[in-house]
Amino acid sequence: MFRGVATLNLDSKGRLAVPSRYRDALMVHGAGRVVVTADPSQCLLLFPLPEWEPIEKKLNSLSSFNPQTRSLQRLLVGNAADLELDSAGRVLLPAMLRQFAALEKNVVLVGQGVKFELWNEERWQAQMEQALVFKDGAMPPELEGFSL
């Protein structure tokens, strides 16, 4: 399980140094092979390869005749890139995906269970501000009765 938030810097070549606390898990769960893809929220998703494969299979099994489904297939599967951690624990993020998510130097890596989200730092701050306020003060129905 990946959890926590890390503020990181991309190097001049667009490489992300994965924090050491996650490297061992990525090596054990996928031999350091990961898949990065675009997310509708304009961040990137980073999955260990074994976690991505069933998602890709499910997406590809859906009908491409539904325009919304087809758009999601294009976004997630069409933009997916196979990456591998190098000996220094870095991954080279494809330029097109960096541009999609507006990733320049300062980025935020967010553990989300079996995957990571990778955000432009300013967009991440906006997401956090938005998360602190529910529209119209309403709690989403699936969270009713949930307690921390």
C-alpha cells in the first residue's frame, strides 16, 4: 500500500526520483516496472505493472461504441507508457505526459493505495483547498455514516 505525500523535483531530463521508502515495494511488486498514464484530473497515475494489467484488460474489454467509454480508453490506455526504475531509483517521464499534467520542476507524489498520483505542485494545492470544502456542505452519499 502506497500512502503519504512527497514534494519532489524533476531533473532537467524529466526524471522523477522515487522516494526510497517506495522503491523496495516497487522492486518486489513488479521488479521496478511501472506504468504511467494520464488521469482525467490532469495529473498522472503511476502503477506497478501487476496492478495496471487488470485495469488495462478491463478497459479494453469495454465496448468502444460508447463515446464516453472510448474517450476513457483513449485517455488511460492510449497514453499509458511502460517505465522501469533505473539503478538510482528514477523513472523518465515521457514529455507528452509531463506536458499533459503541466509537470515542470516541482511535483507532488501522492500514495493512493495500489498506485500513485503525480501532480503539478500548484494543481495539488488547489485540489487540497477544494477537498476541504464540500459543495453546498453536502457529504457524498457513499460517505454517509463513515467515521474516522
